[in-house]
Amino acid sequence: MYLIMDLIVVFIYFVLPTLLLFSFFYWLWFKKYRSKMNSFSFIKEASKYLLAIYFVYIAYFCWFSYGVPSESLKYNLIPFHTIWTYVKEIQIGTIRGVAIWNLLGNILLSVPFGFLVKLIFSKTTFKSVLLGSFIFSIVIEFGQFVLYFTHISNRTVDIDDVILNSLGGILGYYLGNVILPYADGIKNRLTQRQECK
């Protein structure tokens, strides 16, 4: 219930203003470069708006929603340390649900990033999405680090989150590869219908 309320509040106070600003500047850009655009793709344009919404929610839940209270910053700079700890906890059975949720949650967190980037930039490569996902995750973790010392947020900083987020971005990229041909097929059929008319 609290999650739903959070989603609604964030949408009203943050997402809507962001969309209005994005729409305004995008309209200015579109008006200026419209003549240079080869074609209009509804899926690509919709994906841009979805990516903007996604960034707002990520910023809120990763930076501004308060975590578990702690007297000092919790961090891990050893790759795979937290992941291996969670794997052992799953095997033993201690806090299994929490461990699975943290592993899957960090992967699923960035799946939309890789997916939407692939839909927007159809020719983007595996390496580009991997690098983009890595930088995206680094920005999240660095933001959590900075906001901890400003007492705005109380999140942990973990290199394993970067690894899992990067993996999620790659999964989103491959999902985009699967969806993109269907999207192109729908676009081609609509174009053919318009030409027939």
C-alpha cells in the first residue's frame, strides 16, 4: 500500500513536471530538426518519455527514499563480496527472501534502461549498452555516497550493485533485440496501410 502511494505521489509531484519540461524542450528540438528526420516512430518517441519517467523514479527511490538507519556509511568495494554472501545465505536458508530480493532487485532495476535505450537507439551495440549501464549504475552509487553525507539519504554503496545493474542493462538490451523486430514489423504494416490509402 505504501509503495503504491509512493508511486502516485512521485508521479504527481515529480514525474508530471518532468514530463512537461521534457515535452517543452523536446518540442523545441523537434521543431528545429524535424526536416532532418527520416521517419517518425511512435515506439521510439514513446520510449523516450518512458525513459524520462524511469529516470525520475530511479532518482527518487535510489536517492531520496530513506533506507535503514545507520550511524555510519555502509559500503563494499570488493567485487562479488556481497553477491557471494547472498548466495551463501540462500543456500543456508537464512534471510533467503531478502537475499533473493536484493540480487534480483538490483538486476531488474536496470533492465528498463537497457531495453529502452535499445528501442530508442536501434543500432546501439552490446558494448555501448554495457558501458552505459555501468556509468548509469556508478552515477546511482556515487549519488548515494554524496547524499549520505548531506543527510538526505541513508543508502549503502556497493560495487556489487554496479555489477548487478550492469547485468540488468544487458538483459534489457537483449530483450530489446527480441522486441525490436516485432516493433519494426508493426511500423512497416502501418506504413503499407497508409500508402494503400
